[in-house]
Amino acid sequence: MAKVSTKQPTVVTEIDVIDGHALKIPMFQLLKADGTPHKGAKLPDVDKKLALKMFETMQFIRVLDERMFAAQRQGRISFYLSSLGEEATSIGSAAALEFEDMIMGQYREQGALAYRGFTVEQFMNQLFSNAKDLGKGRQMPVHYGSAELNFMTISSPLGTQIPQAAGYAYGQKQEKSKTCTICYFGEGAASEGDFHAGMNMAAVLKVPAIFFCRNNGYAISTPIDEQLAGDGIAPRGVGYGMKTIRVDGNDMLAVYAATKEARRLAVEENEPVLIEAMSYRMAGHSTSDDPTGYRTREEEQAWRDKCPLVRMRNWLLNKGWITEEEADAQQKRHKDAVLAELKTSEKIPVPHIDEIINDVYDTPTQQLKEQLDDLKAHIRKYPDAYPKTSEGVK
């Protein structure tokens, strides 16, 4: 039976007003903006193979984001969300996990998914919602999911994955699986009630969860200093009695090291951890957003000089693990692969119309079958209003 704690706070006889503005959490950083390590910095145990995999994934994601942003502007896909400038957050953290760990993303974690092995073909199939899409065309672009890669399907409503992560991690604890759940979200999502519910649940139940906040400066167009009064998101972890780390989100090695330690705490000590990664969203919130309306070119340039891709590239060059020519050739290979797969995937038809009633129940009910027949009749009546690729309608 649970007992009420008899431990009492320290007693004072004068009012002790705690100044919330006084709490300043430092930012963990290993590499400077030019890719050189800080003097005395202890770098994580990252060998050449691992470092090159992280860098190549960054290169791929940068190409994917740039190409698909352009594809949306050309009218080839309906929507896109870029992780431009934030690649190190998802890739560095994913590299620090074990494959069996569950990933619950928001919608800038394509780097984590690519690191796990999601192919360029799978990315394109989802973005075009074609017949080969794992989600059968039922999601918006960039709302990926892969059971095979332990990557929970993304949903649009902000923050819903946070209490889900707490619950899933509680199940991992009960099973004694020695795995954890990492949950990504932006600092804007931390204003949702789900954030507080999920964090409190995880802290009270001591579940093996890592809550990874990408603080990229803006909640769509609202800057961070108009979102909250405190020192970012990290102090909230302290307030919930949770282990907390603030890290430079543009420093791949620092993100990797921070997540490695967070995973150790989560799995070995059943301590949930909040990581706040300080970064910047170089692109707009989405292809529906124009960031020039709320920030300056000078601001963007100041952050462009801290680019995570350039920082990692310079570190690899200094280590002698890659050359300029090899890095450029690698980028070109990814560009060619993305362009080739784009042209292939956009020609694949949409899923068969019968798929629309599958996966709701184990076997489609009679009511669903009748609704499908009504839909087909409607499409036959108004064929010009629907895509010619609606298979199954005669």
C-alpha cells in the first residue's frame, strides 16, 4: 500500500521567495561552430564508421528536404516539413539509441528514421501517398511510420505522443525489456497540456523515457521569448523532478553524448530524462509558411554560420576521415538517388479504393462495405471530380 511521505521541507522563519528567472541551465557543447573541439573537451567514443554514417545521413536528409520542398512548390506533392538546420538533433540522438528502442517523433525526425534504415524509396512512397506507401496513403506527407524500424507513426496534433511515450515506456519497464522510448517535440508543443501530463506521469512512475525537445526558436511564427517567461524548456524537467540536460542541438557529437547518457539513466536507473536541444529552424515551419514575415535575413545568417552539417563535415575533415571530394561526391549521389526515386514514385498509382475500409476492423463490417459501394457509385456519377487513378471504380 502506498504511503504519504512524512518528509517535510526545510523550515524558515522569513519569507523565501524563489526567483524562477535565477535558474539558468548551461548548454553542453563539444564542438565549436568551426568543427574544432573545445580545449579539454572529452569527446564520446565515436569511431570512423559511426561518424561517417551520421554524416552521410545528414547529407541525405539535407538533400531530401531541399528537393522535396522544391517538389511541393512545383505542385508535385501537397505539403512538406523541413528539418533544415536541425539534422543533428534527430540523427545524433538516434545514433545513441539501440535499435529496439521505440522512437516517437513529431514531424522533423526524418533524420532518425533514415538513420534506422528507412530507404529513399520508402520516403518517396509516403510523400506521394501511392500504392506502395506503408500507410496506404492515409497520412499527410512527412507523417512517416515503420513498425519494422520501431518508429511510431507520426500524428499531426501537437503533443499527443508525449503521454503516449510515458505509457509505452511504462510498459517497457513492466516487461523489464532494458529498452527505452525517445519522444521528440518542439518547444511550441511544450505549451500543450499533453506535455505536462506526460512529463508528470513519467516522473512519478519513473519510466525509461527520453523526452527530447527541439528548441528551434519558433512555434510557427511565435518566437521563444513570447512563448514562455523562464529559461527555456529545461527548467520544467527540474520542476517535475526529472533528470535534465541542455545540449547544443547543432553539435552532433554533443547530442550523441547527451542522449547516450540519457539512455543509460533511463534504462539502468529507470529515470526519465528531459533533453533540450538548442537549435534553429532554417526553413519555414512548413511549405505553408513564409518566415520572412517574422524574422530577418541577418538573424538567419547568424544561425547559418552555426550550421550542424558544416560543423560535422569540418570535424571529419580535420580527423582525416573524409575529404572534400568524397563529401561532395556523396552529396551528389544522394541528390541523384532522390531525383530518380521522385520521378519513379510519382508515377505509381494511389492505393486501390478497397483499401479505404481495411485495417479498421479485422474483417470489414457490412456497414463499411455498403459505405464503400456508395462511395464508388458517387465517383462513377462525378468522375471528373476524382483522380483518374482511383483503382477499383468501374
